[in-house]
Amino acid sequence: MSQYWTDVPFGDGLQAVSNLLSGAGPHGGRVLGKLKDTGYAKKVAWSIAADTVREHPLHERARAIMGRSFFGVPENVKYFGVHPLSLHLGRLDQDPFPFSDETLALHVHSHFLVAFFPLSIIELIKKLEDVYPVFGMDRWYEREGFANAPVKCRWALIRKGGIKNTQDDTLKGQRKELRPDESAASAPVLFYSTLAWLLLNKEPLFHNNRARSATVDVPGSTHAAIVVREDKLYIEPCRDDEDSSYLRLGSMRTKG
């Protein structure tokens, strides 16, 4: 049952804070000072909240297979501060799971399994920018439709590194390299998964630290590149007829 701290009896809240600071011992003053920082306090609160999440058995089985290549409901709570609604959990908890154990085992090294909640690029940035110093300052895309559109709530396998051997081609040529069971990933999907992998594993998700996306409504462009540069996350516009020696197409699959 959800309960805001303002609904907790005052004595219980005081006891909880006392327990936290008492546990810090001689470092109590410094701990209190850190908790006065809003971003740091969020991180601590989200981490504790994640420990209270009861994971669905199907998710636990997928986690056991995928290992570090798994970003489930607890990770969304811990790193993105997500407050899971029953509607969204119902979609993610569907039985059968969208991927078989055999499919997950086959893709454990090549893909990243992500539970997506309906958040947009702008929502993620506003929610997290005081918690993680990972967002580039050039925000040219803030009013673009793609940056304000939430991703679909579902599970998806994101190909690590992007589609191989597509970095010297146009978007049209890159699409020809997609397998029948996968599709080009949108900018919001690539942003969400790139950020998740960066926070979870402290390393870039894609080849040369960047990947091309599909379906971006920028004049003169149909897609954008999601870029990690010096441990910060950027979005760069690029034309669909542009060849690139460094930009692979990002892809995803949603069942199998």
C-alpha cells in the first residue's frame, strides 16, 4: 500500500530519522549534512524504496538469466525514482513473459533487458538532473515532440552496440540489416535504455558511445543520435540520408 511520509504518524517518522542518524555513529553530523542535499536525499530514499519492491516470479527468473544485463522494476525505482502504478505493473507482470528462457539465454551477452515505464526524455531529465550529473547542457530538443512523448510501458531487449556493420550507411540502408524479429528503436527508447545502462553499469551501451534512432520529428531530420561523451548523455540531430563512419542503428525486440 502506498503511503506518503506526511501520512505517517509523527512519532514513527521521528523514530525512523533517529535510527538513521544513530546508525551513522560519529558520522551522524556529516550524514545529516548530506541528506540536506535534495538530490542525494532522493537517491537514498529511492534505494530504500527499491528494497521494498516485491518482484514478480517471472521477473526474478529473467533476472537470474540476464544478470547485469537486466533493468527491472526495482532498478526503475532505485535509479529513476519510479512510483509503479498497478496499471503499469499489470502490463509488466503478464504471464507468459514476453521472452522465453531460451531467448533470454541466447541474448544475455548481446542484449539489455529493460522494463520501460511511461516516461519521456524530458520527464527523466527533470526528475534526475539534481540526482545524477550526467545530462549535457545543450537542450535544443526540449520542445520537440519526440522528447516529450513517453515510451510504451513494456519489456524490451535492446541490442548492445547497435546493429553491427551499419555505421557506414544511411538510415534506409541500416534498416535493411534489421532482423525480422527486431525494429529500429526510437530516440526515447534509446535514451531510456542508455541512461539505465550508464547508471547501472557505469559504461556506455553502444559502439563508439553513440547510436542512431528512428522516428524523430525534427525539420530536415527523421532521427537523432543518443551520445555518451565524457560520461554525459547528449542528443544530436542527424539526417536520414547521412552516411556515418561512427553511427550504428539502435534496435529492439519486444517478444520472442
